[in-house]
Amino acid sequence: MSIFGELDWPQIKSHYDQRSKESKNLRNLFEAKNVSEFVLLALGMTSPTGNYSAAEHGLGPKVLESNPSPQRPIFNLAGRFVRLKDASAVPELIRKANLQYLRI
């Protein structure tokens, strides 16, 4: 039997659907320029599906508490991500944002 036969496909589909919905929510908040709600979701604070890693490690509050006025820089960073043509630029963009606890 293949390893693919052992996977829980309904659970995988459900997880994918959740991630897809949250991605759409993030895009809608970004397009509406709803900075505060976008940032909270992007940091996994209003829903862990918005950013599993940040939610799992409690990074959202640390990012917000450790940086002066971090919401606009985080939102602007997301705007740079939207315009990217090459994902290899992501680490450099995050480094240049210079926000404590915001890393990959």
C-alpha cells in the first residue's frame, strides 16, 4: 500500500479549505486597507489559521509589544509580498523590515 492510501484525505481537504478561506480573508482585509484587523490575522492572533507558526509560538503579541508602531510596517511588508515575482526575495524583505520577532 502506498503512503498516500494512509492519509486522512477528508481532514487534508478540510485543512486546505480553512487555509484557503483565511487566505481570502487576508486578501480582503488587505485590499480594504483594514490595517489593524489584517495585522492581527496575519500574526495568527484572531485565528491561528492566519499564521500557524506565529500562533503556535505566541509571536503575534511579541511582535506588537517589541516594536514601536508595528502595524503599518507589517501591513506595508505584506504589500511588498503581494508585488513579488520571486519568492526568494522574502527573507531579504523580512530582514529589511527590521521588526523584532518577525522572522522566517
